[in-house]
Amino acid sequence: MPSNNRLSQEVKQQALDLLYSRYPDFGPTLAHEKLSEVHQLKLSVETVRKLMMVTGLWKSKRAKKLVVHQMRARRACPGELVQIDGSPHKWFEERGPSCTLLVFIDDATGRLMELYFASAETMFSYSEAVRRYLTQYGKPMALYSDKNGIFKVNIKNALSGTGMTQFGRAMKELDIKILCANTPQAKGRVERAIQTLQDRVVKEMRLKRIASIEAADQYAPEFIADFNARFAVAPRNSRDAHRPLLSSDNLDHILTWQEPRVLSKNLTF
């Protein structure tokens, strides 16, 4: 005798039609979200997974050999540490140019704080992303990055310069520390977030037919709100560690490329 909870053939066929026509390369979890939230089909994630496996849209992945890395404890307060990284990728697939997505994620909560699409990962693109971040949230205590030359001087025994990059100098003026990770695993939260973004953002922008950096930046706040509602966690301490911008924090001046020069008697540099 068939179960009362058995999926009706009509709903099953409707789900399959949508999976084939709109979501053929989606994973079961993301496909389930679209079927339930966009098309109001009442199926479980497991049901969607089984439908996709039976029809060949999804293959069960063999479990990889587990490599255990000691997980660094999250910081206690929002704004205490913000992990940052850039990801060059074909974010628009074949609809537009490859570009870089700059990602800012709060360590305490896992919340996406800023997504900034740029043509390349440069001091100027990070400065613009930081400007947007500071204007919205205030100053975090510290940024956690890799050892990219934007954040750290990598020339040993440099004979000139201040020992800081342009971005580092700007953050020092704003009283924001830069901490550089020694390994990719150390900043694993932003690394894992980028893996998720390369899957979800690409597919969401495909559905919305977004094909330019300008359109992607306009869409970013909508994606951030949805991502945080699904994946962010509560902090151990709800105190916000962000500090307000001071009247002396002139971002138009601080977030620029600055080099000291000597003016000679002949009025040349």
C-alpha cells in the first residue's frame, strides 16, 4: 500500500522539468532552495537529491580522505577580526569578462560584510571596498589577510621605503591592524566562503542574467542578506567591536597612493 507521504507524480514531474530546464548543474541543496522558495514545491533536500541521482543530474561524491586541521576558535565579538581575500574567477561565465571578487567576512559570526567586484585585485580596489565597509559599519579592530604584496612588504632587507605597503599605511592611519596568515588553512573561513560563493553567486547571477561588474555590485547587497540569513551564526559576545569613523579620518585623503618627495631648489622632484 503506497505511503500517504509519497511524492505525487505531478509534483515529481514538475520538479524534474525545472531541474532539467533551469537548474541542471545545481547541487541538491541549492536546487532544493530554488524549487521550494521560487516554485513553492514541497520536497525535502533528500528527495531532490534522489531525483537528481536517478536522472543523472547529480552523482554521489566519494568521501575524500579526511585531513584534520586544528580549527582556530572564532573571535568573540563582531568587528574584532574581519577576514579578507580576493578571488579571480569567471563570475559571469561566458556572458561577461573575468573579474575579481573581494570578500570581507566577519570572523565571529561568519557574516558576509562586503562583496566588491573589481577588474583586478589591487590596492585601489581594496581601498574602495574598505571605504564602503567603513561607511556602513565603522572601523573593525583588525583585518586578516594572506601575504599578498598589497598587504605585506615581501622584499627581504629592503633598503628603502617605510616597511609598509600603501594599503598598510592607510590602515595604520585608520588604526586598523593587518594580520597576515601563514597558511591558507589559517584563514579557512574566508577560503570556504569563497568556494561557496563561486558556486552560488555564479548560478544566482546566471538566473538574473547579470553580465557586468556594475550590475553585479548592485546585486551584491541582496545576495549578502540572503547568505547571512542562511549561514551566519550568533557571536559568543554580542558587543560590537567596530569603532565609529572620527572627524579626522579623511578617507578621501587616507585611501590614496602616497609617496614622499623632495622638492629641489630648481622646483623639481
